[in-house]
Amino acid sequence: MTSFNWKSVAENEWDKRADFWNKKSMDMWEHGSRKDIVPLLTEHLEQGSEILDIGCGDGYGSFKLCSAGYRVTGIDLSNEMIQLAQSRMQAENSMSFQQGDVNELPFEDNYFDAIIAINVLEWVEDPFHALKELQRVVKNNGLICTGILGPTAGPRANSYPRLLGEKVICNTMMPWEFNAMALELKLEYVDGLGVYKEGVQKDKYEDLPLKLKQALTFMWVFLLRKVGE
């Protein structure tokens, strides 16, 4: 059996997807599944705060955060993504980008005021370790904003080959499992929102328990706080 290096395979896969991602990222942040994330964050985080954008892709989300008044460091496993981010956003002085791995963040403890990681932890081999890295580099009382794919999300199909015994870079973590991990690390739930597919009507889910709401989502966005000691 050949060895499977999750990091190198993931880096190669995201390099190949860079052009595809670049073509759709603006629409996701302006009109699609990510349009409410920056407004959610601005309700809880002061302008001028230092944010780490993990899995920044081509940098459009970082640009949105920068436009909202934040200083942003973008990091992505894919060098192709980082090159796109640097070329598109080079005029902004409040942003910087570098290649890096969420499992080994190249930053000191308690460094950032907030971290954003949208659809990142579903693509790592050990989500619990990755979440501990987020907790490590955010300041005490700092915020962690994560988006976790729900059961109805199309990208979930990337984990299906596991059932056939194949190795893939998409794990099967669900929003309620992520919530349990956050509780293990004593991260405080501050706020959140569900992103639903078109056709899912609010009056059908608004009175449901949290787990059932999450079960209908394309993505659930968590806003957590690292409780200071």
C-alpha cells in the first residue's frame, strides 16, 4: 500500500483548483454563501483589530475584511492561491499573505485578535489538532469564526470515496461535531448563523432545535470566544 501524505495531496489539489476558486470567490462573498460572515464579525469585533484569515484562497474574503476596517494576514496551503491573493490585492497596505498550514501555524501564541477559517477544518486530517492551533494563536478573549459545511453541501461529495476504501482530503465532520470539539476546548459560543440552500424556507426551520437547524444547512457559521484565564 502506498503512503498517503494528506498535506502534500491537499496542497496539490488546491493548487489545481485555484483558477476555479478565483472565478467564484467574489460572488460567494458578495452574494452567496459567505455574504453574511463579515457583517457577523463586525457586530462583535472592533475596527483596527488584527485578523488571521486561514484558508484565504485568492484573498477576496481578506479584502472584504480589510475594507471593513481590519488588518488582515491571509494564509493558505496552496501556493497558487497565495500568488492570486498577492497579485489581486497588492495595493492594500492593511493585508499580507503567506503560504502556510493550519496544522502548524507560523505565529506566536496569543497573537491575533480574531481568526476566520471558513470551510477549512473539513479539509484537514485531524480537525481537533487544527482547532487547538486556532486556539493557540488567538488572544485571550479573542474571537474564532469558523464555517463548517452542513449535510446538504455539495462539497460533501468529496468525502464519499472513503466509503470505497480510498484516501481523500475531505473529512466527514459535521457542525454538531465541531460544536462538541469547541466545548472540549472550553471555547465559548458567542453567535452563529445558518446558510441554507435556496428553497429552504425560514418558517420551516426557525423553531427547530439547533442540531436540526444545522442538519438542514449548507454551512453553519460559528463565532466562538477564547475565554481568558
